[in-house]
Amino acid sequence: GGAQQWLLSHTVATGASFGCRCNRSSARRRSQTEAADVPSCDDRRGFSPAPLRVQADAEEGHGGAEQRRPRSDSSQDPPICAACGRTAKTRCGRCKQENYCNKECQAQHWKKHKLVCRPASTPSRPSTTPARQPSEDVELIPLCGQGFRRWLSQSAWRQVSSAQLEEPSVGITNWSNNCYLSAVCQCLLHTPLLRRHLHDTCQELPKDPWLAELVGLCRLLDDAKRRGLRYVDPPRRLTKLIAEASEEFAFGRQADPHEAFMMLTAGWLAGCVKVGDGSGTDCSKLGYSEKEQLEASSMIGHVFGGIMGSLVRCKSCTYESLVSRVEYCLCLTVTLGMTEEELQRCRQESAQQLNRWCLRRPLQGSRQESSASPTSLSDLLDEYTKAEHLEGFKCDKCKQEDCEKRAFIRRRPNAFVIYINRRQDTNLFGKINRRVSFPTKLDLSRWIPPEDIRQFGECNGGMDYLLYALCVHHDLRGSTASGHYVAYARDRHNRWFHIDDETARQVQWQDVEEQSQHVSVLFYMAETPVDMAESVPISEEKGGPHESIEETATASPTSPTSPSKEQVQNGSQDDKTLGVQNVKATEASDDFRNLTVQETVSHQPDVLGTDGKRPSEIQRETVERSSKIEKVK
């Protein structure tokens, strides 16, 4: 009887073997001396409910939920629960890294957290936003403008090559349908030139939150790789930033990696401008044109920025209007080159797949082959750069409806990002699973006019690009609104790896080629580095409405002519004088998804699209409105 009474009292006091977790933790708080001798449930389970004895748990190294102390800095964002995303009130008392709102969320998250939870003296993962801020005596490196150009001329960035491609061995946890963000972040941080710039220019944490999260995520993956961790938790503050910037990235909602890439790039470009060009001027208060030039000459612009051109030419009077803009991602529609019959069959297939209802189905994409004929990335680029006739478009000079438009690449980027748009044109959620084969090496010389090659001084270097990463969408029932996103990346030894959330495994190149039916975003890197241009020509006009035909007769009928120095310098002024007419001469299709748009009088949409319309939609509406006015007249 005495032994049973002692066993019962010992069990109630320590919670060693019997009873619920609440009784164990309550008994431990009542008897601290006995709890130190017997392994508590926190050492084995990693969580406990009511966080009353904070200091004792921290000293003993238990994993209880520690009550968070009030922050002294009110400017920092409140902690977020690792399980549900709500505002956290407690944190793990063992590693001091994960935050929770209640004990149920901590118990739910413990299955994953126990694999990496370590005592606070040796934390398993660093925070995505390191606490150390740049001191006043540290000289910050300019991230845009002439200051960044001077730093770039003194750095060894030209030594960056495919030999710096590291093995992608660390995954990112899927936190509430953020697989699209994890996939695009894996591809972005696998870009050697971007990692080199972040390591050299951002030795101290930037004050801008977008750049700070980018640097923090890069350091997080590097630290996890050194420690041998298999995965890390997603950057929650970065998820919060893009959710606040656009409702499309709301918490728990699946989005597109291309849209996430454009949003991240826009935030990082604005952060580079906020850091400044080293002249002491507040660059964030400059005008639209000045900011566009600074963004093009920034750290992000040097990596992903390329100059795209659009030429509208009148066949009757040879009048030409050339518009250039900086693009950070080229959008190619998968329907380029398809016939009307193939488009109709694809619409019917998409409707049939959307009407099906499957309770269980592996997320490996639609097994059904598309009726559309297979194509290649080179064929899509050929269709994109092919001249097309503009229906109902009148020349600004001779007023004849005999104009054609042609798009092309004027200056290639260091990292060429290509988006394959597979959305149906008549269905909001339909997807076209047309096979698009992509090569490991891509030569861009066939899509760049010789005049632009000579103008930007790229006659001596090659234009070969190497595929180093891609995002793939495994759809569900042929829909773009559901499914799963994964990433593929290669290392310096030409080995390919499949990155699916928190797992990374090696695969063969044949497995990567099979993703031609579901590939979404392709990442190519230049084998020959591209220097930054001295200036970015935004718009040039070849013969205005009041100029003679002879002044524009030197233009080649098949290729754009090189603009003069005066035209480059006065391009924005000519654009303002033409007004709405210049909008009609710009890109009128939805092939490009612009991040920055040429400056016009009628429309100047914000970089993040706060007006709710894409630049191409604005231009298309302008053309339609002008056509209606002409018909009424």
C-alpha cells in the first residue's frame, strides 16, 4: 500500500508515465525539485500548455511554450504562429525560435519541429531577419545608379559562371499553400550572380524590408546547408509582405510563380532605389522616368533586366515608331503558332477535365496528352518575334491602315527568365498542357537585330545561355487554379535535383525533359557576362508626324535602325508630345507582362499595378477606343 501511494504521488508530481499533458506540466510546476531528476514531457514531446514558469524552463532546457515578453521596439512586426499564421502569444521554450498562438497549434506543428528543435544555446536555424542592424560608421554600398556602376566596375562579378552552381539540398516547408513561393524562391536563390551580389553588397542587413527578407532567406538556406538540415520553414515575413501588396497572395491562397516573381522583383527594385545611388539624394522622391532608369541600373536590374523592343512600321510611307522598355521576365503564350481548330479542341478538353470530380488523385499533372501539336521554346520565340499585321491601325503620318508590328530583344540580360503562359483565353481556370520542349543551351543571337548587337557592344561575346532552374505546375483536373508547384535545379556537375517543398532529391535529365507538358517558368544564365548599359533608351521615334519621308527612308524594312544620340536623350520628350498617339504605336498584344512601362501622358500605371489593370490591357483599350472614334467620324 505504501509503494502504491508513493508511485501515485510520484506520477502526479512528475507526470512521468500516466495522465494527460496538462496534468504533467501542472504537477511539474508544483514540484520543481523532483521534476529536475525525472525526464519531463517537454524533453520528449517538446510542448506544454500553460506557460507559467518561464525562467525555470529556460534554465532546465525544457521545450515548453514560453510566454513572450513585450518587445521594446514597436516598429517590428508581431510574431506569427508557425501553424496557423495568426498573431503568436507564446514560443517554444527550448529553441526560442518558433512562435505559437496556443498549445493546440504547438502540438500540431511539433511533428515537423521536433526534427530540428535544439536548445537555445545552439539554435537549429537563424531568423530570416537577423537582429543586427547596420551601424552608422559602416559605409553602405549603393545599389543603383552611378554608385552601383562604379562599384560594379571594381568588383569581380565577371568571374561568376556555372561553376558556382551549388547543390540544392535544403527544402522549404509548405506553409498554407505557399508551394508557388517556395518554388520560385528556390530558383531565384539558385542564381549565381544574384547570390554573389547579395554576398558582396549586403554584408549588413538592409533597412528595406524586401531586401532584408531576401538577404535573410539567402543566409537561412546557407546556414541550414552548413548544419546539415534537410529543410527550413518558409519566410513568413516575406509572405506577409507580398500578401499586403496584393490580394492575390492572401494567406492560404494559391498563386502563380510568375506573378510572385514579378511582385518580388518589383519590391526588390524599389528597395534598391530606396537604398540610393550614393549621391545623397532621396531617390524615392524622384519622378517615374528617373526611377525607371535607376531600377534598370540597380543590382536586380543588372541580374534580370533586359531591354525589349517593339517596332511599328507603316508599309506605305515607311514611318517607324520604336519603343523600348526594360523587362525582367519574358512572357510567351503557349498558343503561339496554334491553329483555330487546335485552340477549339483545347477549350473542349479543358472543359471536360474541369467537369470531372476526383476525390483522390496524385499531384503529378494531367496524364492526358493535349491535342495541340508539340512545340519548342525556339518556335515560340520565332512566333513572338514574327511581324504581324495590325488590323484597324492607322499610320500617324499617312493615315493608311497598312502597318505591321514586330517585337524583338534589344539587349540580353544576365539571367533570362521566360514564363510559359498556359491559361485558356476563354476560361478563367482552364489550362493548355501543350508540350514545349526546352534546350539546356539557348542561343539568343537569332532574335536580336544586328544593329542592336553593334549598338550595345556585344559583337565579340557569345550569346549562349545555360538552363539552370525551372518551375513546374502539376495541375489538378486541367486547371491553373489548383495543383502543386515544384522546382528543378542543376549543380556545377550537371546533376539535376527535384525540389518538392521540404524534400530535395537527385533525378536524371530525362525526368526534367518529361516536364515539358507542365513547365511554367524557365531560368537561363548567360555564359558570357553582360555589362550594364550606360543608359536605357525608353522610346525613340523614326520620323515624326511633321517630318519628311526622306528622313525616315534609311530605315530597313525588316529590322529596326539604331537610334541617334539625340533621339535617345530626347526620347521621353518626344513621347510626351505625341500623347495618346504614341500609346497606339506601342505593344498592343498581351505577350508581355510589363513590370515597368514606357512613360506616356494618358496612362502611367504604378509598378505594382495599383490601378488594377495590366499595361497591355490599357494599351488594348486605347486602341479599341481610337478605332471606335474613327468609325464614328
